[in-house]
Amino acid sequence: MEPIVRCVELDPAKVPADLRYPFNIPAISGMGRLEFNAGVTVFMGENGSGKSTLIEAIAIKAGFNPEGGSKHFTTRLRPSESDLVDALRLTRGTRREKSGFFLRAETMFNVATEAEQYREYGWADLHEMSHGEAFFWLAQNRFRAGGLYMLDEPEAALSPQRQLALLVRMHELVTGGSQVLMSTHSPILMAYPGATIYLLNDAGIRRIAYEDTEHYTITLSFLRDRDRMLRMLFEE
């Protein structure tokens, strides 16, 4: 199946000469053409590597509200998006999404507040739920087949068990023709079968196999020999 969004690339002509933020981030300044999986595409890297900045810009370019929500959400309590969106070129496929959502942990309160006006349309009171419950309610009840979904570090609100449940929900969506773009630190979420994984670091952006990610290797080493890892960490 063809991706809803095929690729994104940086337009060099629109990069400011002073290389101000976020163009001073190596992964952003060195960004080429990134092809997207028709199912799941993952952006991963250390804190500050630019993955959330990138997925935010892609989401805005695709028509979503910078603070999250579906395309009809308009809440702008504290605008903080970068100028990256103005320098991106987004290429769409022939399919159009039937629905969509930009889900991000840091502005979930804003989305929950705006959603209060949609209670008569079947929305739950997200403020009455825990952070993780609200995240999962949205995935279960507002994500639909044939949609385009941008997820920015959803694991921030989810227990490991709920991360596994989100994998199941992602599979239901993808088999129903949806496309998911996600930034994450979670070795559980990035393990989605067949996902395209991009590593963002000081060398730029490149595709990487799941088993070659530090998130996988460090987690595996820790679980295999926790005592040895702790001794290494705590020795003076």
C-alpha cells in the first residue's frame, strides 16, 4: 500500500544563513530526503538530537495543530514551534488520510482542555483520567483506519504493559491502512515489525536496524546481567 505521506526533505534555499535553532542541530542541518514507511516510521536518538523537533515540523506541515490534536484543534496556549516547518518539503502519495491526530506528551493538558467542548460528540473527560489513560483512550477511540498519526514520545505516559497494548493498536491501524510516524526512546515501541527506523545523532540522520540501536543493546545488556551493569555504573 502506498504511504499517505511519502517523504520529507530539507530545502537548502530556506535554511537561514546564521544557522540558528533548530538548524544548528546536526541531524537537522544534515538532513536529506527521508522516505517514510507506509506503516510505521520511527525517529530515535538521544535527548536534544532533534527527533521531537522534526516530528513536530512534519505534523504542522501535514496540517496539524502545533500543540497537538486532530486537524480541527486550534489551541495555542504557548506557541513554541521552531522555524523548521518553513524549510521542509513534504511529499504526499495519492491516498488521502480519512482522519489523523498529532499526539504529544508535553501539550496533552492543552488537548484535554480543548476536547471538553466535544463531549457531546463522544469525547471522554480526559482531565478526569491519568496521563496514560488519556493517551490510550485517544489511541483506542479517536484513531481510526486509514488515518495519519504523529506520535511524539508516547511512552512518556505509558507503562510497559500499555506500550505493548499500543503496539497492538498500531497494528490494527496499520492493517487498516493507517500510517504512523513516531519519535520514541522505547525499545518496545520501536520494535514494531517492519518499521523504518531513523537514528538522529551528531553525524546526521541514517536508517538503522532495530538490533543496532543503543536502546535495544543497552536494555538487553542490563536485563541479561543487571548486577554487572550496576557495578559498572556505581564503581568509583
